[in-house]
Amino acid sequence: MIDRALIIGAGGFVGDYLIEYLAKNNADEIYATKCSDQKYNNANARIYNLDILDKESIISLLYEIRPTHIFHLAAQSSVGVAWKNPALTIDVNIKGSVNVLDAVRELYYKPRILLIGSGEEYGHIKTDEVPIREDNHLRPGNIYAATKACQNMIGAIYAQAYDMDLMQVRAFNHIGPGQAPLFVVSDFCKQAAEIEKGLREPVIKVGNLMARRDFTDVRDVVRAYCLLVEKGKAGETYNVGCGKAVYINDILTMIISKAHVNISVEVDQSKIRPVDVPIIEADITKIEETIGWTPQISIEQTIEETLEYWREHI
Ligand code: A2R
Ligand code: GDD
């Protein structure tokens, strides 16, 4: 049971799902933060504005709420945006996370903290390292990945040096209705829905289709986070993924087959990244054994629901 949960960065994709899960399952009181320019509300949580680059504001908020559990979701979360704006990504993902940890430290108390890292941290994975375990070398292949690897290293240092009750995850690609169309499944589904409505020519614009990524429904992901803060071990890092990577091309084929019109495909050079590692696939043995979690929602179901979401929202 969670007394007082605080979700930092709830105005994004995962926040709403996490609040919904907490409200139904674990938490007495739920507090959440958003950026001041975001219009975000949730009847199950008390919402505050917070910029994690402002450490004093984090201290004030923690002082007021005294959360027993902190889920730190706030980030610049797009690999594509990180290539275009590395400095912002470094500020938010590294300095911002250090501010959160320092704010907790300065208040001399010991909440459970979950830091959200990324499967991207592993980066250039060797063939014999797939599926990838938590103790593998990190060889990040992009700026976003490097910031999350750095967050993980700093998190481990804080946990050990200051005896913090801190756990970390490396979340692999998570998808579902409501995700921003910056990310591949949401992007392709939105384009398909626009084509169905005659709002664009019948061509989906794509980037690199030969990458393989490990996709999990966001509802399975938030269930993993909640079980981890109850049963996970301080100081540890856990992969959260489905354990099977699929080609982006196969995702595209699935989406096109579910569309109600004929659609062709065109590569948009602006969507090709300077580096895009070929495969990221999680070994999820550790989390399965620790909390008995496995993903339950199929990728087909998530894609259908994401496509339906865009049909209703454009
Ligand atoms: O960038 P925005 O306006 O979408 O706001 C994001 C917010 N955020 C911040 N919050 C507080 N202070 C900041 N300086 C700051 N900069 C950005 O964090 C957004 O509302 C939230 C993150 O949500 P998403 O980008 O939608 O990520 P998602 O999918 O919810 O992923 C949660 C975590 C992230 O750490 C990802 O890197 C990881 O899972 O995969
Ligand atoms: N976004 C996007 N748009 N990606 C495309 C497209 C396209 O049109 N075409 C191909 N791709 C490829 C990308 O090159 C990449 O190989 C893959 O699809 C997934 O891209 P994204 O959905 O943008 O996600 P990501 O893998 O870069 O990052 C996501 O997953 C990480 C965990 O593995 C994000 O959710 C990160 O926050 C998360 O940490």
C-alpha cells in the first residue's frame, strides 16, 4: 500500500495511466506535477506546477507533501528531439534528475524513489548480448540514451553514498492510446487515421524501418512500476520491456493492414536519425523473478486501440 504517491512529470504520456493504476490499486493520496504551460488535470490526483530545473521549488513541494513514494517521470523523452536539442535534453534529464535527488537528500527523509531510464541506454548491443540483461555494458548511441545512462549512474551513486531508497528501471518502448505522435506507433497510426479521413494523400511518411525495438503497452508498464515500488530492491535497476523486438517495418505493415483504405509508404529523409541502433531487446528475467510481472496486452491490441484513438481525436 502507498500512503502518499508523487508523480513528477505527470503531464506527459505515462502520467495519466500511472495515476489511474495507482487510484485503482495502491494509493491513499496521489499528488502529481505538470509543467506550468501544460493544461493537465486528473480528478484522482492533486496537481502542482513544477519545473525540475528549479531545485528550490522541488524542495518546497516535497516539504509540503512529504510523499512516501516518488515516481520521477519528467524528462525530454524523445530520441529525435534530443538530436535537435541536446542541451535541453542534458539539462532536463541529468540536471533535473539530480535536483530531484538532492531535494530529497536536503529534507533528510527516505521516500521510495523510482527513476525512469531507458532501454536506449544499452545502445550498440553486440549480437551475443541479445536479449540484453541489466548488467550489460552501456554503449549509448544517441544523446537521449547518454543522458539516461548518466541518470542511471548518478542514481546508483546516490543510492549507495546516501543510503537512498531508490530503484531504477530501463523502460523499453512503451506505446498506447494518447501517446504523442513524436513516437513511431502513434505517428504511423495518426497518419493512417488522417488518410482514412481524406486529410492527407494516401502515403505514410516513415523513417528507418529496419530497426528492431521491444514494445510494451503503457498499461503493462505502469503496473510494473507500481509493483516495483512495492516489492523491488533498493539500489537495483530493472528492465521493463516485453522481451521480444520487432521490426518497425512489421509495425507499419500491421497498421496499414488495419486501415480502411489503401496506403503506400515513402521514406522521409528528415525522419532518418544520424545513428539508429539496429536492435534493442530486453531480457526481463530479473523483473519477472522479483515481482512476478509479465506483460499481458498484445502489440496487436495496442495498435488497434491507438489507431482507434486517432480516429476519434482528429
Ligand atoms: O516537454 P513537455 O512539455 O512535454 O513536458 C514533459 C515533462 N518535462 C518536465 N517536467 C518538469 N520539469 C521540466 N523541466 C520538464 N521538462 C519536461 O516531463 C512531459 O510532460 C513529461 C514527460 O512525459 P513524456 O515526454 O510524455 O514521457 P513519457 O512517455 O510519459 O515517459 C515517462 C518517462 C520519461 O522519463 C521517459 O524518458 C521514459 O519514461 O521513457
Ligand atoms: N518517431 C519515429 N517516427 N520513429 C520512426 C519512424 C517515424 O516515422 N520511422 C521509423 N522510426 C524508428 C526510429 O528510427 C526508431 O528506430 C524506432 O522507430 C522507434 O522510434 P521512437 O518511437 O521515436 O522511439 P525511440 O525508440 O527512439 O525511443 C522511445 O523508446 C525509448 C525506450 O527504448 C521513447 O519512448 C523513449 O523515451 C524511450 O526511452
